[in-house]
Amino acid sequence: MAAEAVTICECFARDGLQHEEAFIPTETKVAAIDAFVALGFRRVEATSYSHPKYVPQFADADAVLQRVSRRPGTRLKATCPNLNAVRRAIAAQDAGHGPEEISLLVSATDSHSKRNLNRSRGEQWELVEAMAAEGAGRFVMVGTISVALGCPFEKQVPRARVLEDARRMAAAGVRHIAIGDTVGMGTPRSVRALFEDLARAVPDCTLIAHFHDTRGTAIANCVAAYEAGARYFDSAFGGVGGHPTKIQYGEGYTGNVCTEDLVAMFEGMGIDTGLDMSRLLDVARDCETMLGRTLRGMVTRSGLGLLEGAAAHV
Amino acid sequence: MAAEAVTICECFARDGLQHEEAFIPTETKVAAIDAFVALGFRRVEATSYSHPKYVPQFADADAVLQRVSRRPGTRLKATCPNLNAVRRAIAAQDAGHGPEEISLLVSATDSHSKRNLNRSRGEQWELVEAMAAEGAGRFVMVGTISVALGCPFEKQVPRARVLEDARRMAAAGVRHIAIGDTVGMGTPRSVRALFEDLARAVPDCTLIAHFHDTRGTAIANCVAAYEAGARYFDSAFGGVGGHPTKIQYGEGYTGNVCTEDLVAMFEGMGIDTGLDMSRLLDVARDCETMLGRTLRGMVTRSGLGLLEGAAAHV
């Protein structure tokens, strides 16, 4: 039984590394991104144009984008936290080494917006609309809605507000909308309900599932999003990323859904990821070498046997 | 939206501990089982009547069952690998401290049967039928079909063979059938297809999802089984259990699906587990203390925020 293919965005180099304490050398980041592109990812989150004072990890954003290999059909994404960041992306593009995608961020709750972005939702929305106007026609713009499935401060997030945010993104000319389960409070049921409603609310937009595995539900939530029609997923090798401290987010570890486990499952279900499966685990192991520690991938240790076992049932 | 409740069998004390290198003291096992019963589990896998020479961890099977607290409505299960084990269960029952459930085991592949049970499938089936005849009318009998979703040696397992095994269990008078994804080779797609077919093949039987998280898919597979109609699940606190060695199973770590994460997700989906949620994480932490190491539960570290966040979407 053929199933519709998925497009996975590898987020290791940005969302994955953002909270690493040590600065990862530029050449390591470049090697990682080159490996992701070679593996077949059509979308790779490469860096962030954050101010180096706030996020020193990405002080080398320009250098990274200048040095990485490009491949036709693969888009590199850079996070843009403010208007100046969009202007840096534009300058890089004019100089021939810009990202193909930029991401703009709002929080679904005011408490999270103030804590994470240092601005109220109202202020952030004004900013996002200005950024979207600036980037229009130049970039694929990804509007990310954080804490869309639960907020560590306000807990419940009304679904109507996420739908309203998605419509506002669409009205601002954004055609890719990422739904962030920032602290892993979604369940297969809430994910399915939200994605079904979103498909009706913004039918012209591509929905992206950006899920964290804080509570062990990320892979199940990806399945639910797929069943509700989502075909774009964000993930990070080794399940790295997020905010490990309780200080910023109220509760603990919040890594991204793990690329190698998600990809193995999709492929085992007969869902094409477009990736070179013969090299998936090599890249997963290289990511562990890069960070100098064992990461959270299960298939990295147990192997891809799932693919063969599941084939009988596809 | 009300959803049908689930019955979870806590497997920490048997499947979970079977491959612990150190002998866990009898009083620790008894305290664990008592805590599980107090938490509200209606089924608890308590021990195994394996020969102490082969599985020294359960040399204290009789003592454990003699000392644990009983609670009306809660059934304790003991694994019975052979006819002598069933006779020990009967003697214990006659003495007033028997298990309410016994489990009988077949492998869906001959290679796994020989490696795990030291008998061909044919020999094992004869044995299981004799055991079922001996236990009939005394115990709730659980027929477990191992490697039902993929075998580390033969890889693909024909679905027709699992259906045939289930019918043969039913014909032997077994009314509870556990589907073992022993090395985590199932995917939501293969699980759903198998459980839908099983519901048609053995409509009078209660199906139990017994999944291992070797490849990160166990929670997603439980959701798929639920959607296909399964309401009984096996799990272990901390995701312990299985065979960590490559020697016996060809590939690595194979712990049970993690109780605390599974329960948190089900409750977050509005699916009642009947458990005391205010004490779930205390018991999870006690299990870590018992084994003297950090186990695999995610909510044990991140908290149950999911319940509050998801409530808006139920």
C-alpha cells in the first residue's frame, strides 16, 4: 500500500544546538549541515540570525551559510527573531549565500511570549507582520506558533487562538505554518484535532509539525499529525534541542522528536522520506561524535530491523 | 469526549526484572508489587515459575506471591514456562497464595522459539496445549505470542501465522491473547493491521498489546492498537525489561513501553487508566530507587503538565 511521502526538516544545527553550553566550531556545523544535505533532506534548519550577545552559539550565522554546500531542491532555513535579522538574511541573499527559508516566531500565550521573546503577543505580532512584509517575495517564510499544544505557564491553550494565529500568518503572506509543541504537552488526540481544524482554517498553507519529546509522545504525535494530513515534519538527530532547564520553561527536558527514530518508523510504514537509509545511522553516530555524548536515538543502538520486520505488514 | 477506558498490566516485577544482573531482594519485589496494587493496577505481572537454575531472579516466586498484599479486583500474573510451572501455580493456589493469572508463551517464528524457549514451535505448541488443559478453570490464562510483529532472526513474520496462533490459543481455551512486539519491530501501521485482523479472527478473546520500545515506536504503537480496538496494555515503570544483549536477540536494547509515559498520555487523551495519578510519579521514582539508576520515563523528569495542557483539546 503506497502512502504519501513526507518532507522532514533537520533541525539539529539550529534548534538542536541553540542550548548547547559549548560553542560548536563553525567547521563542525558546516560538516553537519553538509551531511544532512547529502543524506537527502530537502529542508535543513541551518542557523539563526539572533544577536550574538543573546545567542552566542550562532555568532557564526553568516560564516555557516557562506561555507555550506548547496544542492538544488534543498532549502536552508534561518531563524529570524527580529527585523534586523530579516535584513541580515536579505543582505546575505544579495551577496549570494542567503537562506532560502526564514522563520518568524509567535507564542500562542502571552506568558510564554514575554518569557521567551521578551515582548507581549501584541508587540510580537506587529513585529512579525513587519518582518513578513520585508521578507515577502524573497524567502519561503515559515510562521512558527510556539506552545500551540500547551504552555508551561498557562497550561491550556485555546485551540481557537492557534487557528486565529494561523489565519493571521496566512494574511501576512506566510504560506508555511509550523505548529510548535514546545514543551511536549500535546497528545495524539489534541494533535489530530488541531491539525484537522488547521487544514480547514488555512487551506492554502503547508502545515509543519514541530514537536518536542518532553513527555515521550512526540513520535505518536507525528503519526497523529500525519493521519490528519500533515506531510511536513521538523526533527533533530539524537532528539537534541529545546530548553533543558526548569528556569526558562517551568519543567524539564524538551528535545526535538528524534530524526533517526522518526525516519525509521515512517520508512517502516511505507512512507517515503526521500533519505538515504543506508547512511542514516552513520549520520546519527556522527552527530553523537560531534557533541561528544550518547544522544537519544533508539535505532542508533538497536538498528533498522524495523524496516524489514514491518515490510510484511505494509 | 469520553473515550473507552484501558486496563494496564504493570510488568516491572517480572518482564522488567528478568534480566537484571543483581538479584532483587524478595522484600523489594513485594514492596514494588504492593505499590502497584495500591496505585490501582487491576493486573500486575508478579513473578515467574521459571526453574531457578535458568532464571535465578525468580527463585523467590513462591515467597513473593505468599507475601504480597491482595486487593479485590486485582489479578496477579505469573509466567509459566512449562508444565511443572503450572503445577507449582496450582499448588500455590491450593495453599491460598496462587496467582490469578498465568501466562503461556509461544513464538511466532521457529528460530525465536528455539533460541528463546529451546524448543521448536511444534514442541512448544504441544506443551502449551497441555499447560492450558492443566490450568483450565483455575486461572485466567494469557497466551502470549512473541515476535508477532517482527523477529530478530527471521525478520518478517507472516500475519497469517499470528492469526493462526491466536485461533489455536482460543481453541486451547485461552481467552486472553497478548501480542508481543518483543524487539520493537512493529509500526503503527503493522500494529493496526494486525489488531484489526485479530479482532475478526478471535472475536471472543481479549487482546493485550505487549510492546517493547526498542526503536522508539512503542507509545505510537499503543495508540494504534487502541484505535484498532485494544483496551489491554502491558507496560513497565521506567521502560525496564527485555534483553539488553545482542547475543540473545541479534540487536540491542528492548525495554517494555514505559508505564508512566503511557499512562500520562492516555489520561491526557481522556482515556481513563483507573490509576491514582497523584501518586504515579512517586511510584516511578521509587522504581528508580529500587534499581539504583535513572530509568527511561520522560514524565518522571518533565512532570505531568501534559494532562493540563491537553485537557483543552479532549
